[in-house]
Amino acid sequence: MPVQNIVSTLNRTSTTYNQKTEELQKAFFLLPPQIDFTDIKQALDSYPEAVLYTPVVTIHQITRAIEKSASNKVPGPNEIPDSVLKRALPKIEWHLHAIL
């Protein structure tokens, strides 16, 4: 039984590769539908006001985070070893609290 070397297309009228490519593009990559944006304006008008949020980091949280860090680790991007932060913590905890 002979094997067919021609790939059939959707409408069976395409004969060249370019025609088949165009047909497949039309079938699989449809244009997106038109979008109705009229309801977005109404949603923006009724959007709630922003709420001011100021995160609060306590000195206890700073102390706990520094104490939990491993002293023998390589310093991070600030290049300050954790062992130095642990030893200096009583003197710098208020300064760290002020910048956080």
C-alpha cells in the first residue's frame, strides 16, 4: 500500500507549504476578540482609597533575627559578618531600629 506524502489541510485546497502555513495560522492563532473597556472606567471611579501602612519592626525582632543568624557564615551584600553584628548589637540595636 503506498504512503501518502502530502499532508492534508483543513479545507483541502492548499497545495503549497505557504498556503498550508497560512491556513494553519488562521486555524490555531486566531485574532483576539474585541474587548469592551467601558466598564473599567466605572470600576476605577468606585475603587477604595489607599490605606496608609507603615510596617513596624520591633527591637525584639531585630535582636532575635541577629541572634538566630549563624556566626560562621560568609557576610552578605552589606559585607558585615554576623559575628560583628552579634557583638555590637547592644550598641547598635537602636540605630538599626531607626533605619528599619
